[in-house]
Amino acid sequence: MHRSKLPLTLWFMAIHLVTSHSNGISALQLQAQLGLGSYKTAWLMHQKLRRAMVDPNRSLLADIVEVDESEIPFRTKDDPVGGGQGRGHVGKLLIIGAIELSDEGHPRRIRLERLRDFTAVSITGFVGKVVEPKATVISDGLASYRSLKDHNHRAKVVGKMAAHVLLPWIHRVFANFKRWALGTYHGVRKAHLQRYLDEFVFRWNRHRYVRTALDSLLGLSVGMGHASYRNFVERTA
């Protein structure tokens, strides 16, 4: 909202709409609901609110954490839709996720991020950013996880057993994200994948508390610095 030419009442209404819609709201819907004459203005508001959904001071996941990778097809005019089998990723967008579990195995907070590749550098880098040292990390048998040094790593070898049986909660997160992205936004755009992931994380972590979501987004939005339309386009080009 910093240096915005739009009235604060419009921003408050936008925050209310974004947080009160359980499945999210598109920029086109936001434009219609707010009565904006410009789609570009609605799109920029939407992007700024998505940026504010990531708290720079959020705490790391703790206790027991399931971690795994997945892929999602992307939607562009020129790029092919993801396909194929195995860990090859031509035509796919790779993502990695983590979900915090209680000692009783109940799901709590999640983190999602775009994954560059399946190397130890990429995978352990993600774990190091989102999981508290000494926490128990449960993964599949991928060799890249063997490089984890600061966590109590517990590998579950998949073999012929479906991965979602051994790592049920993180696979539920992936399934819900894909269904949400397809239902709300009709697929994801390659350039904006991390924004979709950030929004889904924000919603998952606050889905039982609409008032908390509104208060969180309002507080984080106030603290964000200025960003123009060009900043967002260049950053995701």
C-alpha cells in the first residue's frame, strides 16, 4: 500500500475479498468486485497482496517434518504441458514441499517452493531454509537427502509402494495445491509459480481462522515497500 494512489478503503476491501474467499480470487474477479476500470490495476493489487503473504520473520518448521518433491504442468502459449514419467523434468515445473507434524502425527504448517533440480544442493538448501535444525526430517529414499547434516533424517524407501502411502501428508498438500491452482486459476503460469505457492501456503496455514488471515495480510501489507507494475513484470519475466 506504500505510495499507492488508490484510497486505503479500496485496499481494505481488496484484503477482505482475498482473505474471505476460501479458494482465492483472481485478478479479474477482484477487478469486478472492486469496480476498477483497469485490469492492470487489479492485477498489480493482487500481486502486491500475494507478496505480502510471506512473513519475512516467520519461524522454521519444527518437531517432525515430511519433505518431498512433485511436479505440476504449467500453462503458457508456447511451452509444452508437463508430461512423462519419473524424475525427468522436461516440460514440467518442479516443486518441493514440507509439512510440520505434531508428535501425534497431526498436520500443522507447510512450506512450498519452486525446485530447480533434484541435486543435494537444491534439496538440502530448501530444508535448511524452512526446517529448524535438529528437527526430524522424513523423506523418501532419494540420495540427495543423505547430505542433510543438521537434521535428524529418517528416509523411507518407496520401492514398489506408492509414495503417498509413506509420506501421506505432504502428498495431500501437493494434491490440494494442484486442485486449487486448476480450480481457481485454471492452471499456473510458469513465471508466477512461486506467487501461487506462497498464496497457497498462506491459505493452508490460516484456513481455520479467517480473522487471523485478514489481520496477518493487513499487517504485512502495511510494512511492505513500494513496487511498481514494471517491478513485478521484470521480476517474473
